[in-house]
Amino acid sequence: MSDNKKFMFVNRKAPYGTIYALESLEVVLITAAFDQDVSLAFLDDGVYQLKKGMQTKGIETKNFSPTYRALEDYDVEKLYVEKEAMEARGLNEDDFIVGVTVLGRAEMGKLMDEQDVVLSF
Amino acid sequence: MKFGIVVNEGPYQHQASDSAYLFAKAAIESGHEVWRVFFYHDGVNNASRLTEPPQDDRNIVNRWTKLAEEHKVDLVVCVAAALRRGIKEENLAQGFRISGLGQLVESGIKCDRLVTFGD
Amino acid sequence: MLHIVNKSPLTSNTLESCLNTMADGGDVLLIEDAVYAATAGNAFESKLTAAMGRCKVHVLTPDLEARGLGDRLMAGVASVDYAGFVGLTASNKNCQSWL
């Protein structure tokens, strides 16, 4: 068994309403520290996690979205957004806090198939 | 085959912990190994020894403890998620241990399959 | 790949999202509240039937029976118990829980 595996984190939940997005990001950072092949997929409401311009002062919660920008420093550079999900939310690539690769559903499904470990929170 | 399991929801509120337990039991009965169960998010509440369900209900916490004792299953509670929710050494049920998220990543690396139960 | 879904398709888009995105040839296992998708006459039935050409659909029988719908299984869905669930996880090279 290889010690270097393909890990994909599938994010389908919006931020702040629940803690899943934040705690998922914490796992991503640790996984990168283990030298694994890490990719992040954003589907459905998970796409909202990447929206730039978050102002969280009014809800007295830490804005964790700048962390997506820091992922690059951990060599996590594979961020994939599902095209259909993005469009269904009236968003485009310019709305995101970080550069992403936009993939159609079929390509996303194929990419999932190629993973060793798929984690979803 | 070596299995890792992730539990992301607390006991009683959500079926995730029940499903994970029944999956683990079936895996062991089928001759597989359940190497580690990792408790994350509200799943850390599965490790509270202060839990007292009514007499006629299943005891989810004790059930995990028993599984760990009988089949050497490593029950790991995420420290960051646990501290956020008030799960500490002093209220940790038998058979569980508190450790870092690295233990979850290690499950992904070492196990043949990692199965997640959550909301 | 084994795709595990646990939400009713009548309150959540999770199953639809899974069926739309997953690559052909996979297995789909309906557990917990997703078992409602596998019952005859539910509003999602035709969508699930349409997906059967591309994937194999299974339902976790203990969850279906617990919800009083053990006798309402729609055509084309395979029944599994927990041992069958373990078997599906082992026979597929990877798995994903659609949470």
C-alpha cells in the first residue's frame, strides 16, 4: 500500500450556518502536512464557501475564508468548482476569493472516481 | 480488509453513530478489521461518559466502549473539536482517547477503505 | 465507486446531486432517510428509475423496515443488510458519503 494517496474533500455545505466548512478546512491543512495528494471539490451550496467579500463582524464569528488563499502555501492547489452548481447560484469565477478550476459535472464525477479517499463533512 | 470509520454527528440526535456502529459490527463479523473510528464535529459527543440514556434505550457510548474492548478498535476523538464542545479527559468514556486530526489522515492512509457517517 | 446517500430526496437535493455528478457504472446505496427514495410511488421514483441505466441502486433494508416501508420497495432496487453494505464497500475500490 502506498503512503501517498489521493485525498479529495467534497464540500457541499454553505459556511456559517453550520461548522462543517470550517472544520473541513482544518482537516485539509493537516492532510497537506502529511504530504498527500490533496484536492478540494465544491458542489451545491459548498460553492458559497469561496465567495469573496465576507463581512462576519455582525455575526461575531471569525471569517475563515482567507484560509482558502493560504492553501497555496501548503501546496494545496487543486480547487475544483462544479460549473452547474456555480451557475445555479448566480456566481462566476470572479466571485471567488481564490483561483479555482471550474469543471462540468461529468468531469467532476470522473475525478471523484480516481480518488483513494473521499471525505465529505 | 482494513476499515477506518468517521463519525461526524453526536449520539441520539442523528442516526449517524448508530449506522456507524452497526457497520463496524457487521464488518468485524464478516472477518474484516475495523482499525480505527475517528469522531469529529459533534461526533465527539459520542465519547462523553456523562451520557445517561433511559433504561429502555440503547446505550450508544457504552456500545462503542464494548466494541473497542472486544475487538481492539481504536476510538479516537479529535482534540480541537472536543475542546470546542467540552469533551475532555475528565469526562471521556472508557475505550476512547483524545488526539489530533492527524489520526484521521492516518486512517485514510493506512486503511483500505474509509467510510464516513454524518449528516 | 460506492456512493452512500442518507437524505430523503423530497427534502434535500443530495441524491439528485449524487446521481447527476457520479461517473457511470457506480453503486448507489440508500441509507437512513434516503431509503424513502426507494419506495413505490414517491415523487422521486421516476428519477431514480432513470438513473438505473447508469448505476446500480441498493437500499439498506433495516433502515427501510424501521420506517414502516419494508413492503413498498420499488422495482429495480436491490436490498442489502449491514453485511451487504460492508460487502459493497469492499467490492468497490473507493467510496464516498454524500453528506
